[in-house]
Amino acid sequence: MKHIEKGVSLKHAPRDFIRDLSVDNASTGLVAGILGLSVGVVHISAGTSAGLDSSFIMIWVISYLMINGLFGLFMPAYYRLPLPMANSIPGALMFAAVIPVVGLEAALGASLIAGAITLVAGLTGVMGVVMRLIPMPIVMGMVAGMLLSFGLKMVSPLEDALVPASIMILAFFFSARLFRKIPPLIVSMLAGLAYLTVTGVDLSGIEATIRFPEFILPEFTFGAFLTYGLPLALILVGMETPAGVGLVKGMGYKEVPANAITAVGGLGTMVSAFFNLHSTCIAAPMTGVCSSPEAGTHDKRWVAAVIAGAIFIVAAPFYGYVVSLLEATPGYFIAIIAGLALMRVITSAMAIAFSGRKHEVGALFAFLIAASEIQIFEIGATFWALVLGVVVSMMFETKDFEFVLNRGVVKKASDTP
């Protein structure tokens, strides 16, 4: 356990939560929670496309919210950092696709092994070393590329839904300029809801159901591990943690517990495997929202992540109702709110990536690859953005790497009589 970074404490977390609670971090936590709830629709779409039973799909999503909500309370409260937890979306797509091939229990057994590998990576300090070796401009290039789609989805409704999109975006900027004490995200949400109310939203199809996570025993097969477990472990260690850590560092936090984030994600994934869920990890888009300047001062942004976790836990049993509610609102509503929440994170990431000092070419490749959302060997773009960004930078910007500079300094010193 010596490699796991020490946090603040959980002893006074409830008291400190009340002390640090503000309109800014509460509203941002609400936005992050809504964003996380909407991700459940991705699970539903993937499961339906793979021909999975609708009852299982709902249990899968409920487990995603309940388990990650619990871990999402612990991490930010212990470290006093904006560290919301969710699960891997690329992992979810692979999980849905592999179940018809290897079976549910075998797929969950592969998830259990992937979680164990991830846990070991965190406990041994591997993740901290990896994050120190990857240059920050390349990490932030990957982050900017990963979040670019949120910005594009924010402005794309201007083509098909010009009036409501304009109302929500302009409300954000005007409120940021005129009403400094009111979070602009809240104003934008209220403006959008007002428009939907005036134009009429059909809520007749909303149904209320209550369900909880269900226990299941995983099975172990070597084929399922090679097909799904090993790629999932690579995604959790090489893609999800670097993305989340990069986001938090990009917002000015110098000390981010990379090893602990990896280890807790591994432990959470192992627990998840017994409840029909494929993984637990830091939630990169939600981290971007919770760590953004819209969440208030640095030392109080952790509250936003706790609120997002609480929303997960409360909404989990009623997710059938939540799905109906989300389906009743147009897709542009959540897209615009998420884009506005992440706007300053995107600009900060791009500023660090392309500051003009070091690793510009590597950062550009990382940005382009992450933005492309390509998959190679069923491993997502953010992993390849880091790998190929570093490779390109080492080929064309060798002198920018600190270990090369340090070696040169040592050589000069040894040559000095």
C-alpha cells in the first residue's frame, strides 16, 4: 500500500461538505450527475443492438449507477478533489458485444480478472510512473481531442434547432456577464426548460419502476479473458485513468492520486463483476465538469463530485423513470448543457497542449487521434492518442523529453575535468 497516495480523511467529510457547499459546486454537480445519468442511454442502445434482454440491460444500468455512485462518494470525499466515478463507455460497448459470444457469466469473469490487473497496477505504483513519463502537452492534447465532440455537439443543434439552442447558449453568456452570483449553467438550463414548457413536451410516456442491483457469480474462461478481459484492462489502465488524471491536472491541481484512482477503479471493477456490471473507473467527462471553474474555487470543487455520486445512488432504483424523462427531452438539451460546462476545460487543455514550448507535434497527433474516436484492436482512441503521441514526439521532438535532457546534463558533467 506504500504507493497509494494519502488523502485528507473521511472523518470530517460531512461537516466539510456542508461548509464548502455553494451554489456553484451544487449546480455543477447537478450538471455532472445529469450527464452521467444520460450515459445510461448508451448502455441501453448497446445492449439492444447486441440483442440482450431488456430486463438485464436495466439491471446493468442500475448497477452502473449504484456501485459507481458509492465509489463516487468515497473518492472525492477522501481526497477532497473532483474525482467522480463511473464506468468505461468503450468497455460497455465491448461488454454488450461479447456477451452473446462468450456468455454473461464468462464476460463478468473476464471483468473480474481485468479489475484485478488494474488493482495491481495501482498498488504497485505503475500508474504514477506512467503519468510522470507522459509529457503533459501530449496528455492535454488527448484530453482536448476527447472533449472536442462535446463542444461540437453543443453547436451542432444550431443547424436543426436554432431557436432553443440560441436561447440556451446566449442565456449562458449573458448571465455570465450580467449576473456574476448566479451560475450561468443554471440560467441556461432554466432557459431551456422554459422553452420546452412553452412549446410543449410530451410526458405521457413516463413510467415509474423500482429495481436494485442483483448478485451473480462470474465464471472464468481463458477465451473470454483474451477476447474481452485483457482489452478491458488495457482500457482501464492506459486510457481511463490518464484521461481523468490529465483533466484534473489541467485544471491546476498539482497532486492527483493516479495510483489510488487506478487501484480503486480495479477494486470497483472486481465488485462490479458480481453485480452484472463491467467496470468502475474515473469518469473523464464528468471530471471535466466537476473540476471546471464553473464549480467555484479549487478547494471546494470536490463537493460537485460528491453531489454527482449522490445523484447516481438516488436515481439508480428509479432509472426506468429517469430514462423515460430523458427520452422526453430533446437530445440537444443535454448536449448543450454538457458542452457549455466543458467549454473552459477544452480551452484550458488546448492552451496547455499548444503553448508553443514543447511536444507540439506529439500533442497535435494526440489531439487528432483522440478527436477521431478511432478504435484499433477494439481499444479506444484515447489510449492510442497517448501511445502514438509519445512515439511521434520521441521521433521528431526527442530533445523535448526530460530524460534526454537529464542524460545530456549528466554526460556534460562527466566530461568536465
